[in-house]
Amino acid sequence: MGLMDDFRVRPSIGTSKNEEMTVNEKPPAQDVTPEPTKYSFFNTHLDTVAHADSALLLQALCDPFNCLMETGSHSGLWWLHVTSPSNEDIETLSRLLDIHPLTTEDIKMHETREKIEHFGPYYFVSLRLPREPDSTPGTRDPSSNFYGVVFHDSILSFTFDNAPHPAHVWNRIREHQSHLYLTSDWICYALIDDIVDGFAPLIDRVTTSVEVTEDTLSITQPDDIGLALQSIHKFRKEVTHIRQLLNDKTDVIRCFARHCDGLGASPSDVASYLIDIQDHVLTMMSNLANAEQMLSRSQSKFLGRISFDSTCMRNQIADTLSRLTAIGSIIVIMQIVTGLFGMNIEVPGEYVSGLQWWFGVLGFILGLAVIFCTILKRARII
């Protein structure tokens, strides 16, 4: 939705302290956009966070934002967050705040690289957001970044999905506003901290699943080993996905700490908070490395069990074939005897009445079978 779109203001909007003001447009029937554009404006002189579906609606609702858009001047610290902005929204805000074209291009092109870049009056922050990996085969996870343009006394931020991190930071500011020296750097720190903490539930779920998989290793049936290996593959994919998202966080935090140190000591002491974030990242990376080792160990054990079961199966097949071969050899010998008495010549007992010779030949054949079976069993062939 562009900045110059038509809008309709509700007849009356009731607000109270510690409540958020919200203006919602009725979406058209044919609009199927999953994440509509949403503007959120915070100012230290306001008791609430103003939300609207377009910049014009936000101007009608919030006087400080209207003054900022009309004259470019403002009082107090402000923070404008835009969810799912259009290219027109990004261009308009870039012209208003004199943002460098490279920054504008990174936001419009959804730059996935995590970084902090300095551009004179502001620095640009790009961070990957935590998200569940896509389990659909043959698909790649779409990139989701948080982009922040941090000035001395203001912040402009963008996300292209409904990320909860700005709302978490607003609640955090509301809880600590009585004893908090609020600066734009502190808000940037709070956003980085909340984004990093967003990885904790993903890591806890993966580590718990990995421990359960390792605990069930000894009781897994041979028929279920294939499913267990598929689960291990899925968990290793998730671990790699999370490690990839956390990989560059340490460099970004270190660069942000250098920026805060360059400003000198401040009442906010933002740089001192960053050590805690670095510890969180290192702890998460350590947990992921431990989970990766457990998965590798479990996979090796499962593969070892498959190899052992395959060897046992081959040995059983070989023993069965040897038994069948021995039995076949005995049957051949028995057929030789019957073949001798079935020849078209005079044979013993041919003209003798009674069944003595018949039972005698049958007993001889069975005796040979018993003798050969005894010999083969003593030789451990059968």
C-alpha cells in the first residue's frame, strides 16, 4: 500500500494510557496479501504506540508523526516501524530522512547478509530473524530480515513479515520507562537482544528432541531404524539452519559494541549490555554444537546397528543355503537308489511276491538319509 493511497478515518477513536491506538482499514474483498502494510509509531511524548495501515492514516491519528512528515522536525525520541512496506513506502521514507541509496537498495532487495554499516548521520543494521525451517522437501526457506536505520535520536525499521520483536521491545520500554534513559542505541540493543532470544525456543526444542532420540537408541526396533535415521537427518538440518542464522550475530554485536564505545560513556551504558548478548549467542552455539555431536554419535550407532543386522542377516542366509544344499545332496543320493530299482532291466526282488523288498529298499533309503544327516550334523554343516 503506497503512502498516497486514499484512506478513511474512523469517526471516533478511544485511547487510554498504556493502551495501543489502532486504526484498521477494511481490506477489499479481492485483497489476498497475507501480510498487509502496517505503520507503527512510538514517541517519548506519547503514552501509547500508534498503529495504522498507511502513513496518511497515521498522520491523521498521531500529531507528532504528522509534524514529522509535514515539516521534518520532531521533539523527543521517535521510532517508526513499517511491516511489509512497498517499494513506494521505502522510497518516500528514504527521501524524507535522506537515507543513502545503498541502504534503500538493501531494504528493497531484501538483503540477507547480516551487517552494520555507517552512513554519516546514521548506521544501518541488518539481522536475520529466527524462524522454523521449512520441512517441505525440495523447498528453500525464504529469507526474513530485520532492517533498522538508527539515527542519533530516532529509528526507522522494516520487516517483511509479522515479526513480534518490535512489540516485545515496546512492552519492555513500557515496563522500564520509569528508570530507563532511553536512546536510539538502547532501542537497537533491545531489538538485537530480543531477536537473539527468539532462537532459544528453537534450540530448546531441537536439543530436547535430540536427547529423546539418543535415549531411545537402545530400544529402537530394527524395523524403526530407518525412521530414526530420517528424524536425525531432519534434526541435523534444523541445527545447521539455526547455526547459520546465529553465525554472523557475534560479528554484528561486536561491531555494534565498537560503535557504542566510540560514542563515549553514556547514561544508558549500552555497551555493557552487549556482553550479555554475546554470552547468550556463545551459549546457544555451544548447545547447538553439543546437539550436533549427539546427532552424529546417534547416527553412527544407528548405522553400526544396520551394518551389524545386515551381517547377521547375511550369515543366516548363508547358513540356510548351506543346509538346503546338504539336504539337496541327500535327496540326490536317495534318488540314485530309486533310479537303480527303476531301471528297465531285471532287478533283485522283481518276481518276488509280497512287500518285503519294497520295505527293504525304503528302509535302506531312509537309513542312508539318517547316516548322511548324522555325518553332516557332526561336521556342523546342518
